[in-house]
Amino acid sequence: MDYKQAGVDIKSGEELVDDIKPFVKATRTSGVLSEIGLFGGFFDAHFPDHEHPVLVASTDGVGTKLKVAVMAGIHDTVGQCLVNHCVNDILACGARPLFFLDYFATGRLERGVARDVIKGAAQACTENGAALLGGETAEMPSIYADGDYDMAGRIVGVVDKPKIINGANVRVGDVMIGLPSTGLHTNGFSLARAALFPTYSVDQYIDDLGSTIGHALLSVHKSYLHAIIPVLEAGLATGLSHITGGGIVGNTSRILPQGLGLEVSWGRWDVPPIFDIIRSAGNIDESEMRHVFNLGVGMIVVVRPDDVDTTLSLLAQHNPFIVGAIVAS
């Protein structure tokens, strides 16, 4: 018996590394001091533009959106979703990304699938100005079924200490400005799949969506980095909230000082039609929809009332809208 007979193909894994080297090389930034293949990635921690640089780190996954990717046979978007999700998380702290590490695990390595997933991650790294510094591919038969895989990512960014955003400056009267999501992003897919797939097939075209169910669900989780940077540079944001699992209230409440609450103006923005289809298919209560899904709001910027017009102007090309206000709880 050998390792391949036991379910692990080392040669295929080595060939995958060769496949992805061009994608990884394209993400290289000035801080990268190593090539992939070593036991660790090197990044130059010299930040001359920062008075007091603080590293900000986050880790996340794509959840059961991966099941939809497997059902649809579309794998290049989930890697983008993973990177963009992680970028948004540290962006909500005021940080810009430096480098990203990925972890890809599967029951049986299918090079084409893994290549597409990592290619998507590399594409998003390039778009966000982050280096894909390294990663790990694990083939684990009996842990994952053939055809299934999981992916997680870790990101590290930097922010000047005086410019950290943690919600401490949020106060009563501040206004919440929303930026639209592209759909579910990377949260709520267990409920969405349970609601949709007894009725719909993944390749079923829906007129209201202008696409198949699968394509609508696999819309890339949007990065808000380039939209938010001008707001950060202008020093306008008192708080930032990345709307993921827990919805608008669950996530934005995380950045509120004690004694403050949210007044959300539900119905003030356009909700993507995929949410109405999920709600109807699963007969899901509106309160549950608000608790689970972003409902069309991907990122919230909290600003002083006097700064609303300026912020809306800076965000104009990204279709901003008023979500609500900060109130006493």
C-alpha cells in the first residue's frame, strides 16, 4: 500500500502548487520577501508612513456557500468571496490589508477545482492590494466526501494607532450610511439552501434575478476597501460595520458604546430580489430574515449628522443610502 492508495496524492498537490504560482506571483507587493514553497511567508514590517503602526488580523471562511459552488460547478467566485470578506472585516477597524493566507481542504484533490478557487483568491488579493503570502492544501479522505471542500483565510492589515476605528467615538445622533451588497455575500446559506432547493434547481433561470438561482447565490462578496478609503482619509467615520451573519442590527450593535442603540429605517433601500425569493420559498418570518441576512446592506459607515452630505458625496459612485441613526437605548 502507498499514500495514493490511501487517498492522498502528493504528486497532484505538488503539481497544484506549480499551477497557482503565476497567480500568487501576480499578488506580490513591495513588502513580500519570499516566494511560496517555504515553511513560512516573509513580509517586511517597515511602515514609514505610519506614526504608530498597529497590525490587525482576522480569519474567516465561506460557509455553506461552498455547497452551492459544488452544486453549480462554479468555483472561481468563492475564493474572491473569502478574501473580500476578510478585507472588509479589518477595514471595519480602519485597517488596510497587507497579506492573506489561505487554507484549502478536500477529500480528494481535484486540481482544476482547487486551481479555480485559489485563482479567485489571488484575483481578489490583487484587487485589494494584498499579497497572497502563502497557504496550505490538505487532502483528507474520510473527513470530506469526494467532491466537497472547505476553505478558510487569514488576513493581516495595518492601521495607524490614532486612526483605529472601534466605535468608541460613536454617539447619539450619528447617522448610518449604507453601501449595497451584491446579494447574500457569505452568510445565511444554510437557511437559503433549505428554503430554495426543495422548490428550485441550482441552474433554474429566474426572470426577477436575470440569472439562474446558482449565479445569484454565488455573486461575489463585495470588497468595500476602495469605496471607504476616501472616507477614512477624510476622518469622517466614527464607526464601520461589516454586515455579515447577524444582519444589520447584530453586527452594528457590536461597535456601539454602552447605552446606545440603533434606529433602522427598514424599507428605505432596495432589497435584492434573491431575498424575496428566499423569504417566499421558505415562508420565513421578516424578523428572521433581518436576523440572518444582510438584506442588501453590505457595509455601514457611521458619521456625524453634519458630515452626512460630505460622506454621501465621497461615496456617490457606490450608490450610498441612509440606513438609520444612533439613538439612546
